[in-house]
Amino acid sequence: MSVAIAVPMRRAIGQNLSAFFMCSPALILVMVALVAPLCLMFALSLVGQDGGLSTENYARLFEPLYARSAWVTFKLATTVTLCCALAGYPLCYFMSRLSLRAASVALLLVLLPFWTSLLVRTYAWLVLLQRRGIVNESLQAIGAIDEPLRLVHNFFGTTVGMVHVLLPFLVLPLYSNMRAIPGHYVNAAMSLGASPRRAFWQVFFPLSFPGLTAGLALVFIMSLGFFVTPALLGGGKVSTWPVRVESALAIYPHAGAAAALGIGLLIATLALVGVMRMAQRSFTNRST
Amino acid sequence: MHAYSSDKAAANSPWLTVFACAVLGFLMLPSLIVVVISFSADRYMTFPPQDWSLRWYREFLSSPQWLAALGVSLKVGAASSTIALIVGTLASFALHRKEGAMWGALRGVLLAPAIVPVVLIAAATFMLFARTHHDNRLLLVVIAHAALALPFVTITMSAALQTYDFNLDRAARSLGAGPLRCFFTVTLPQLKGSLAASALFGFLTSFDEAVIALFVTSGSSATLAQRMFESLRDDLDPVIAAVATLMIAITSTVFIVGRFLAPAKAD
């Protein structure tokens, strides 16, 4: 009888070993491309200007210059997330009430820019928002303003560019959440006497909450790590943490400052991702 | 996913329709405008263009720097997507139908490149390069791009394996085919579509990626995306419009072909 148990067990161990073996090239790739460089960055962040072990790089993070860029990063991420919520929720609500075919066309339209190059889209906003760009020209033509507005190479332009890029990330989870909400819940509420507005806020909106928070969390986390858009549309004035990492690497001869910034950003990102997953898990537990 | 409410269209108020269309327009128009501008004769990127011309395309095609960058991007994209495809497909087979904490953790590691901000990967790779005096900078870019493409490949191939019928493999083996022969003559041909889609998405990821190249390479080994970023930041060369349109054309083609090849997945 012990032989009868041992054979399937041996096969299982053999299968697991061969599976692990097949995974190993991928693991090695991630180790070499991601883990090793990040570990080196962590090690470099603990090396002071004199070459010895120290935490002075992390202490420097609290200086006004770096604290300010942390604030700008946070402000930008919050603004972008809010704008995405305000633009994206009505869009998703609209799409969830279309017929399936019309909605899939709309979804394709939402996803199309998603697959257009980020640089191309950033360039498009540079063109649209410049002093003699179409937005300023149209506003002047209808007499709304006398002089061209400063719409780009600042915080506003960066926000517009980032909302453009990140909105599809909100639409995807939120739309599928809304689609899954049974229509007869709202109808039932209204048949029990609720006004359409009350039925929406007390029945539909809470049910769309998981998709909304998942999407917004995703947008916020991604905003923190954005480099291209603030670098190009910010005109040097929007110094988010990623932009600071690049300039620190260019300016300082030793990599300690940039390394500490980088590790700080990494920890913030990973912490937020962890929080988001814990919240998602508690959402699914609560709903069952 | 049961869609009780969604089979019939519900009425949308006119204000909501206008707002939603405005948001959709906001999402779509910028790319279209870039395409239009690329045919403008004017140097200052005004819209709508006063005059039409192909001069920016001519400049692009006659510029050795831009063409070299395009060549670099194509080579790096092909190399990195191939690596990611092979490595990721192997891993997807290995992780197929494996449950448990350890395998979940492995899956997480393979998805990590999608979570870490690219600028950190770029900066860390640069720091590694600066210390090792590596001569072949493009190799670093290829490896980093392969790692970036890996999550796409893993997700696509894992989804494909969910619907794959392994009985066909078992039948082939029972008829005498060895494991390698079975893999190449039975398994791979059936997964063609997903394999091609994974490769194409991997290529796209590499083609559009400017940040890593920006930190690591320069001059003659610059990628197209990197040159475009530098031009956007420094001199705003109008040739960018032509480059941008070409990038749109390439990525749209790749995307559409990829969507046709991958089987429909539930979101």
C-alpha cells in the first residue's frame, strides 16, 4: 500500500519540479531586468557622499526641494484621479445603458487611444494647447478671451495629458462593474416609491462602488509613476518624483540622491498596491 | 457575468449623451489631429493647416538619424518580443492549473514588471550599467523591454491555455509522438493565434517605450521613441508629426492584427 501512495506522490513532485524548471527562464529574466537593478539601487541609496554607509540620502528627502516634489506628485495624482472620476463615471453610466453592440463600439473608441503611442498623444496635446493652438484660437474667435491662455508647459497641461492617458484605466473596471448591476434593482426601488435620483444614489451608485474604487486606485497609483507626460507637458515646472529622479541622476555625480528618491517612490507604489488589494479582498468578502 | 440590465438599451438623457460624446471626443481627437498636421506644409503646427505637403515625410525618409532610430526600434522590438514570447510561453505552460501560495507568488513575480514604474526600472538599469561599464547598451534595453513585455505574454498565453484541449496532446502522445514532437506539431500550431498576439503586444510595448532607452542609450543606438521624446523636449522638430503618424500607423496595424488573432477573452 505504501508503494501505491508513493508513486502518485513521486509523479506529483516530478511534475512540480519540471514546472518550476520551465518557469525558471522567466524568473531569471525578471531577476536580471528588475530585481537585480532595484537591489543595486537600494544599496546605492545607503551610500553617502563619502562612500560609507549612511542614511543621509533619505534625510535629504525631507529637504524643501524634495518635499516639494513629493507634494507636487501627490497633488497631480489627486487632481488627475478626481478629473478622471468626474469625466469617467458619467461616460461609463452612459455606456452601460446603451445596447450591447453600441456599447462595444463605444468601448473600442475608448480603448483605441489606449493603444496609441504615449508620445504621440503627448505631442498632440502640445499642439492643441500651445499659444497658437486650436483651443486658444477657438476661444479667441468666439470672444471668450482676449489673450491666449497658458494651457501647456504647466500643471494644467500636464493634468489634461494625464487624464487623457489614464481615463481608459478607469473606464474598463467601472464599465464592466456597471454592466453587471441588474437593472431590476433600480426598477424595484422606483416601484417602491423612490424618485429616479434617490434610486440612483441609494441603489445604483453603491453597487458601482467596487469598480469605481478599483479604477480610481489604479489611476492614482499609475499617476505617481508617470514620467513622460510631466516631463514633456510640464515645461520643467512640474517636478514630480519621477522627473526628480531623472534630474538627480543627471546633476549629482553619485547616484545616492536619485537612488533614495527611487526607492521612496517604489515603496509608495508597492504600499498603495498592497492597500488596494487588501481593500479589494475585503470588498469581495463583504459582498458574499 | 449575467447582464440582466444590458440586453435592452435604456434611455439616456440628452445632457448625458452630449457629455459622454464630449468625453469620447476628448479621448479620440488628439490622435486624429496629429495625423492631419503631419500633412501640413507649415512649420508651426497650426491646425487646421493652411497648405498641404508631404515634406515632413520626405525629411524623415532622408534623415539618417531618424531612419537609424527606426531601425534600432524595430530590431529591439523584434528581439525583446521574441525573448518574452519564448520565456513567457514556457512559464504559462508551467503555471497552467497550478494552485497554491507558491505558484501564486510566482505568478506575482512574473507580473511585477507591470507594477513597478518604468522610470525606476530605467534609473536602476542605468545605475547598473554605469558600474559595470558594459559595452553593449542595446542589450540592456532588449532585456528590460523583454521583462516589460513578459506580463502581457503570460496573461495572454495563460488565458489561451484555459481553453486549450489537452486531450489532443494526449492522443498524439498515445500514438507514439515524443514530447518535443508533440509540442511542435500539435500544441504550438493550435496556439498560433495567441502566440502571434502575444508577440505583437510585446513588440508594441517595446516600440512605444522611451524612458528606458532615454536613460541607457544615446546617439546612434537611440530608439525611435527616445528620439521622439528628446525632440519633443528640446527642439520640437516638425518631422515629429510625420514620425507620430507613422507610429500610429504601425501600432494600429499591429493592434488590429493582434485583436483578430487572439481569441475573445472574458474581461
